[in-house]
Amino acid sequence: MVAFSTAPAARTEGIRGPSPTDLGTLAGVGEVCADIAAVRAGLAGAGYLADEATVTAVYLAEALHKPVLVEGPAGTGKTELAKAVAAMSGARLIRLQCYEGLDESRALYEWDYRKQLLHIQAGQAAFGPGHRGRGWDEVEDDLFSERFLLPRPLLEAIRAPDAVVLLVDEVDRLEVETEALLLEVLSDYQVSIPELGTVRAARVPLVFLTSNATRELSEALKRRCLYLPLDYPDVERERAIVLAKVPGASEHLAEQVARLVRSLRALDLHKPPSVSETLDWARTLVLLSIDHVDLERACDTLPLLLKHRGDLAKASASLAASGTG
């Protein structure tokens, strides 16, 4: 935020980059997204076991230079997908965690008004009493310069000279006004700073927006994105995830864990267990040297999967009625 009521008019010369029509040639992760097979292998190498829809979305996002809107329940691997793409490509991950009340100064940029005030005071002290000092135009040019600019995630991603993956996490928690700002940035990959001019992306960031679908996003934002719905994995894929992520887990244990978690998600729970909670449970079973999950052990360790008292009672009753087989 600017610390003074008077700000300079927008300058015609500013921080320049390629024109929007040139941005398609400057993607940062093309080498590892050359084709769908390369994307699949890259994600697997980063520890992310993706289905074909996810692999295709990542490939198209790089090829078309379009953001990906990943929507689904909490704990289905939306955030981890962006992290895996950054890891497989060697790109820098820049994360904007969305929350209610997030505004432009926290998402885009703001001016370091404390340093601006100190700079003014230091200048006055240097000239001494009775000196007329510098004119306002000279002070203004100095105050609204790069040295006092505090870039936030969106501006940092736009200005980055290196390959960047921008993660806008839980975009559905944004207010409508901030969503409009995000839409403006993603439309042309440029930002207008009145005091400095227009900042255009030197390299197109690969953008992932995640949503838990707590509110409906605008059609304008959706229209500019590739849409990737993510749900909980099926039994086979969750079993494979457990084997890949939990050292020491046997085939039998991974199968039992995946099937029991799947059965719990079929119940009418307040919060079904996420994939990360599945992994926590599997790690706990390995730590306790449990290779076969019976009814007693399942009920004893349920709090690793379920975090609501009502869900625990419902799950325990269901397991007691059907057994763990």
C-alpha cells in the first residue's frame, strides 16, 4: 500500500518485457513436458502417481500456456500436483495461499512505506535546518522506485526470469474483487503498476489454481483455465500410492489399507479420510509392525483417519457390523 495520499501519474515508460503475443515461445518447463509420456514419467519420478486425465491436463497446460483449475475435495492431491510439476521440471514453486480478506497488497504488490518515511527523514536530516531540500518531483521519483517495491506472489511470478510454477491455493476462498484481479493478471500475464509502468512476463509461469468447490467460481475465470476435476483415487491407485510413499509397507497391508479407506469414504461422514491421512495411517501400521489389520487394530487407529467424534462412532459401528475383511 502507498504511504502517501499523492501518487505520481502513470508513466509511459516502465518495466518492459515481451509483448503478450510473444509469450507462447517462452515457457519454462517444455523440456520435461515434450509429450504425454514424458509428463507421466516425470510425475512418477517426482512421486506423484497420476491418472491419464491429470497427465493430459499438465501436458496441455504447458503446450497451450493455460492455467489449470484443479477442483475436488480436500486431500485429493491438488496442491501436491503443483509441487510435483515443479519438482519434475526443476522450476521454482511460488505459492499464493488464498484466504478470505486477501487483497491486492498481499497478492500482487505493495510499497514499503516504513522505508519510504525513513528515506524522507534521512534526506531532511542530510540537508540540515533551513535548507529548502529537494523538490517533490525528485523525492517522488525516488520514493516510488524499485528499491521500495515489495513484490507479492503474483508479481513475483510475473517478473521471474527463471522457470516458475505458480500455485494459487484454495482460490474459492477469495472474494469476488480479488478473483477479478487474479483474472486480470492471468489474462495477459502482465501487471500495471501506476508508478512504474507495465510489467510483462519474461517467461510464462505454469499456473495451477486449486479449489475445494466451497463456492462457485466466475465463468470468466473458468473459461481461461483448463478444468481438472480430482476425486479420491480408486482402490488400485491408492494401493499403489501407499506402496510408493510408505517404506516397509507390504502388498498385503497396502491392499487392506486401500480397501478399508475406500469403505470408510462410502459412509456418510462429515470429513472422509484424505490421501495424506491414508498415508499417515499406513506409516503408523508399519511403525507398529502391523501387517494384518483386524477389527481391534482398525478401531484403535481410526483417529489417524477420522477427526470428528461423530465420524469415529459411525465408522466404528460400521466396522463392527461388517468386520475388516
